[in-house]
Amino acid sequence: MTKTTPWPTEFRLKERGRVLAVSFDDGSTHDLPAEYLRVESPSAEVQGHGPGQRTTQSGKSRVAITGLEPTGNYAVRLMFDDHHSTGIYSFTYLHELATGREAKWKAYLDEIRAKGLSRDPVSKA
């Protein structure tokens, strides 16, 4: 982390795990939807192991966060109710997600639309 990157001071799950509120030492607080955090997971499952390997996540509109686990003194691991738990969110990355949410969310929506995917889970009928 750089000296200019705000440090998280509090994590709070809201709305039955559908929102993660993160407060930073610069006084800002950001409500981050679980779906947004899930589709932007820094895990290799989502981001791949190199450029061009990112996997578009779809069907995550109802996902919730079931737990948080500190990782060292620089990150938090988020566990989701779809059994995804391999994403280690550095505090720098969380701040990036918080401050860049509007642009990142729009890019995600454009991506799933272009690929003919949906935010809604596939029904198991």
C-alpha cells in the first residue's frame, strides 16, 4: 500500500450479506454490492493467470457474502454463498473497486450484454 491509499477501518455486512460497507481512514464509506465484488473477484478463477484470461461471471445477481477473513495485514478474503472463496481482496484493490465502481459496473454490464449473458441465475427447473 502506498501512503496515499486509504486504509480500511471497518467492514460491515448489510442487507443479509448483499452489501459490504467499507469505511476508510480518509472518512469515506462505500457500500459495495456482493454481486459487484463477486464478479470483480481478484481470484484466478475470475481474472485468470495472465492477460486475456479473465472469465466473465454471470448469474450472480442474488449472491451474498457469508463471511470475511483477514489475510495478513493487507487484505481480506470474502466468502460467498455460491461457494466462491478464493478471492483475496487487497485493501488497495478494495479502494479501487470503491472509487471506480460506476465505471467498472458499466463495463461489466456492457460485457455481459455483448456476450448475451444475464445477471440472473439460471433457473433449475
